[in-house]
Amino acid sequence: MPRGYLCLVLHAHLPFVRHPEHENFLEEKWLYEAITETYIPLIQVFERLIEDNVKFRVTLTLSPTLISMFTDPLLQERYVRHLEKLIELADKEEGRTYGGPFHETALMYKKRFHEAMFTFCDRYNRNLVTAFKNFQDQGRIEIITCAATHGYLPFMMIYPEAIRGQIKTAVDLHTRHLGRPPAGVWLPECAFAPGLDEILKECGLKFFFTDSHGVLYASHRPRFGIFAPIYCPSGVAAFGRDIESSKQVWSTQEGYPGDFDYREFYRDIGFDLGLDYIGPYIHPDGIRVHTGIKYYKITGKVDLSQKQPYNPRQADEKAALHAGNFMFNRQHQIYHLSNLMDRPPIIVAPYDAELFGHWWFEGPKWLDYLIRKTAFDQDVVEMATPSDYLRNFPCNQVATPCSSSWGNKGYHEVWLCGSNDWIYRHLHMASEMMISLASQHSNAGGLYRRALNQAARELLLAQSSDWAFIMSTGTMVEYAVKRTKNHLLNFFRLQKEIKGNCIDEGYLGNLEYRNNIFPDLDYSWYTNTNELPKAASL
């Protein structure tokens, strides 16, 4: 038995962004960039590890919105066209950079884009869920779920049925696509409030994660701090994030991604080159966007214009060095903790998956080196998932985590502040209406069932925590506000038509086409068997 365990958790999530109305929608590029820079590189890392017979266990969230986009034929086709343009641009860059300091890097991008096309089209027939399911079925990763649209669950506590709608939708979709129900859940934004665990238990979920203080400030002081899970009174386990391992990767000041030899994210040829050359590869209206082709390293705290050329081999060596340092620190951490505990400690290291590859270009390489070094270079630390640990150590302390999130300052203010507080009175009203509709139409069929299901979809899409987060950060605010308002307006119109027995089938069909997420959703998940207060009126 090892002295301790490392639980590496990658949270893969993007909001549902699908706009069939026209091809060049800027926000759809969020998905295409993430596929090219994060999800395909992660798949390639896992493939190489399995091919080399490297033992590993990683926990991965696939959010329901991300699964829905991965499996959507329209987005799959658009991604192929996006990648074809990148390959065309990379071919031109090979010639443009010949004989200069950027040529090696240009060849690297050309190779990466061709490999991405092969992985996406030839290996997995455009469906990346298939790749992750294969890794799951081989016992290498544990895939967990998230709330259906990443809704901020503590703010729904006054309507438990709205939380059940989020969780039941997620569990159902996860089970359909991955062949088994999820054992655990990534609470959106790691946001917990006492009582949530009871709903998780109802939906068959056995564990979740909180930020460090969620466990450390639990109702009873945890004997082992964040280095062992605690059970909520419901029996659902809570795992707390490790502070030290998070800081080494997340911190902009002390973390690895800020190393001067790594690639500079903000210097991209989409902004550097003339429109006559780069124009066909950015937005047709001439809007400058990131192409993903970047030729400079971080260099230091200097102006973007003073960055030095990126050296892929130098960055690769640094990734290996940092992976060794991370493993070394975990070994010493576990040496210390194992002398203080009656069981091997577990170090929970959760990160947004998009950190690896998109924001930190060398992140997938670092992950590859870390897993290999953990497997072959030491015998102190073993990789494990939460289910592995609970199976080996089923007896744990009982306590209720405190209300918390992993957002700025650790509580809820990022998602409830002056820039976004206006949304919640409308979301609460819509939740109450949805519960009332579901309870009053328990056996609807035909057109009414379609309308009720679409109303639930529009509510779920409006509840996405991504919109409130974007409003609070001040980036792409107009889009986030528009998405929130449009989904709410769609919901309120459907509610009015259902109540008035006057459903416009043309309007409904258009919504079903545009917002086609969760085709198997069942509106009855919102039913309240208890007596409801009178639903809010329009």
C-alpha cells in the first residue's frame, strides 16, 4: 500500500453555445479552441499512456453541456471546417516563417493541427465522448457529472425541485452517453450549501468536492483536515481541495504556468499580422481573434512587443522539470501527513481542464510527465479517484461542510454582486412557474409535453452560472445578458401559452431546433408532490 494518494481532478466544462442561425458566431469559437487546445491534447496524452502501459487514475468531469456539444452534428461539422482553416493557415505559416526564428514553432502547429484532424475524424468519428468513454471502460479515468447547465445551486435552495431538475437531467444524460451512472458530481463553482447533499443522495450520487474551507470549517472540526473525506449526515462524501498543490499550478505568481520559458497566451498572429494576410482566418467582419498560433514565450514582466521567440524544446524540458517538482512536493507532503494519520492521506488537486493546453499550452505535457514520474520514479504516492479511496477507506468522520465556493474570497459574491443580482428574481419566478406547470400537468402528452420539456430546457439554460460569472468579470457582458434574457423570455412565453391552451407549434419547433440540448429531458422531474404556493403571474 502506498503512503498516500493523489486525486487529480480535471473539470471539463463550457456553457452551451450553439447558434445555427449563422456560421461565424464568435462565442462558438470557445468550443473549437477548447477542442483543439485542451480536449484533443488530453485524449492524446491518455492514449500514449495506455499504449506505453503506464498505470494511472484521473478523475474527469464531463459537464452535460459539454457532452451535448461534443455530440451535436452541427457543431461537429463546424469544428471540422474550423480545423481545415487552421491547417490551411499553418501551411501558409510554414512558408512565411522559413529561415526565421519561428519556423520550428510553425512546423509544430502544422503537425498538431493535422494530428487533431486525425484524432477527431478518423479515430473517434467526430465524437470525443467516445474517446473518454473508452478510457473510462479501460479503468484509467473516472468520469463524473456536473449540474445540467452548471447552475449555481446554493441560490436555488428555496426551490429544491429546481436543483433536482439540474441534477436529474445531468445524471440521465451522463448515463445515456457513458453507459453507467456517475458516482460523483462536480458542484458548479464548487459551490455548496447545507442541504444540497440530500438532493445529491436522492439522485444516487456518492461524493462531491468543495474548496478547502468548505471542509475545514465544517460543522465539526475534521480530524484529518482536507486530507481525508468527510461524510455529510446524508452519507454523501465531501472532498476538500488541497491548498498547496492548487497554488503550485493555479497561482499567477508562484504557479508553473507563469514560467518565462512557457508560451505567451496573449501574443497571437490573429492580432499581429496584417489583415490582407490574416483576414480569411479571423472573423469575416475583420474582428481580430485568437487563431491559436502564437510564436512568443512569456519572457518576463515585459511589454507584449518585447517578448522573445518561443522555443518548444526548451518549454518541454521545463514541463518535465516542473512535473518532477510537483511529484517531489507531494511525496514530502505525504511523508509528513502519513505520520499524523491512521490511514493514507489523499491530496485532492482539482483544476479547470481548460488550464491544460488552452491557457497553459504546456499543461498536457506536464500532465504526461507527472503521471509517468508518479508511476515509475517513486513508490510513495499512488494516483486514485474519490471512488477508489472511499472503497478502500469507507469509514470517515461525519460533519456538514460549510457554505462555500472556490470563487474569489471563497463564498458567493462573484455570482451575486451589483452587476448580476438582477437575474435572480426572474430565475426564482421562472423556477416557481416550472414547478407549478410540472405539478399541474403530470401526464401531458403530444404538443403539451413538448412545450413543457422545452420550457424546462429554457429555464436550465437561463440558470447557467457562466452568465452571472461573465457579468461579474466584465468580459463579453452583452452576450451573457442577452443569453439570460432570451432564455427567460422564451420560458415565460411558453409558460403563458401552456397556461392559456394556445401553444404556437411553429414557435415551439423553432426553439426545439435552436436550443436542442437534453433531448431526453423529462419535465416531470420538476414535479412537487406537496402543495405549492400560487405560481407567480406574468
